[in-house]
Amino acid sequence: MAVRTVADCGGKVTGTTATEMGADLTFATALVRMSHVVQYVFADVSREYGVTPQQAQLLCMLTGGRSA
């Protein structure tokens, strides 16, 4: 589904069905929940090693690991 703005539609949002909106909301909800899980993991690991979550994320990036 293409992203539409109100300006693109002349001030009116058209062509978006309730099903498309529901799918977008479900996907958005899943992304938010995944983000919380990743943040929780960084917080948990950082507590274990005595660093902040930001330091854990930076260390992950510097050592070549994947980070959020």
C-alpha cells in the first residue's frame, strides 16, 4: 500500500479500506512490541554487565554485532 498524505489527495484521504488500516495498525503494533522487547534485552544485558543500555548498544555496534 502506498503512503498517502492528506495533501496528496486534495485534502481528503481516499482509497484506504478498513482492512488495510487494520493491517497497518497490526503491523505497527508488532513493530512497537518488538522495539520494547529489544529495549528490554539491552536493559537486562546492561544490568548484568554494569553498563547503561546505551553503552551496551554502542559496544554491540563497535564489536560488529547487530543493534536496534
